[in-house]
Amino acid sequence: MLHGGETDERQAEPELPVGVGPWPGGPEAWPDDPRYNRELLAAGDRRNVIDRYRYWTMDAIVADLDQHRHAFHVAIENWQHDMNIGSIVRSANAFGAAEVHIIGRRRWNRRGAMVTDRYQHVRHHEDVAAFTAWAQDAGIPIIAVDNVAGSVALDRAELPERCALLFGQEGPGLSPEAVAAASGVVEITQYGSTRSINASAAAAVVMYEWCRRWA
């Protein structure tokens, strides 16, 4: 299990026009706390983190997040290097997912993650069978998300407190193997002409619904 998986396509931490400057008062006023990063204290912290974590080291942030991550996992099939995967990982971090599981190709498109994968536990599984075996060993039911025959509308579907939300690729959706491995399949009710919504948007909707019920 890794923070963010492999090191390919890594990006520098984005500096935003928000945040804080150097710690007021200079080095003499720096807090005596190992959670704080001395370089950030000196230069300021423009990272994409909430104010609670300003000036903290990455390891300190991860350790604090580990104290209150939620009981749901997020799993994503990765057969086509889908650019939505990074955005799904970013949403998983925002909604406090326990872990993210990449199924298939080990290398995945991190661009949309905006380096939030550094703060998120990411686990790789070679294929659906390996992921299913992990879920069974952990006693975690798999809830597939796709608008296929037999799926239940999200607002009426059961979302267990402890579960793995499984998402497919943009376009083809989930593989038949993934659907077969799930104990339930949910879909998002739509009201327009398009058959489906963007994969990363769908993932964010389902994660929010889990949090609305359980967080």
C-alpha cells in the first residue's frame, strides 16, 4: 500500500493564490512542533490544503487524516489510462475515503489528482479477480456504479457503511467481470438526453451520497 502509488507523472505541489506567507515573527517564533515543515514556515504555504494543515509536513497530514478516514473505499478499473482517474482520486481525498484501489494497469493518469494522491492511501490490484479476493478477505461488499440492466437508482439503493464503491472507465463503463463481482449495482438518476455523465462527476455524486448518509 502506497501514498499515491508509483512515482510516474508526479507533479510539483501546485502553489495557489491563497494560503499564508512566512510564519510571523521569524524563526524565533516558529512553533516547537514536529508536525511543522521548517521550509514552509520560512517561505509560506500556498499548497492546496485546508487551513488546518498549513505549514504541516505531508507525513503529518497523512497521519492526521488516518485518524478520521471514512469506512468506504473507492475502486477504479484502469484499462485505458483514463484521464478521469486522477479526478476520482481527488474526490476520494476530499470525501475522506479509506483507500483508493487501482485495478488493472499500475500506471494511472495523475493529472487530475492535483497531487492529492500524496495524502491518500492507494493500493494496486492486477485484475478484478485480485481486487475481489482482497474485498472478500476484508469482508467489504463491492457496490458497482454503472447504468446497466438491473441497477438500482442511487437514492433508493442500499449503500453499506463499510463498502467499496467500484467505478469503470469513461465510455465503456465497468467490465462484465466487475459487475459480476459486485453485491449491488447503483446508477445515478438523470433527466436529460445523454446516456451517461462524466465518470469523475458520477464518482463525486456517489461519494457525496455516502457521506450524506454516514459521515
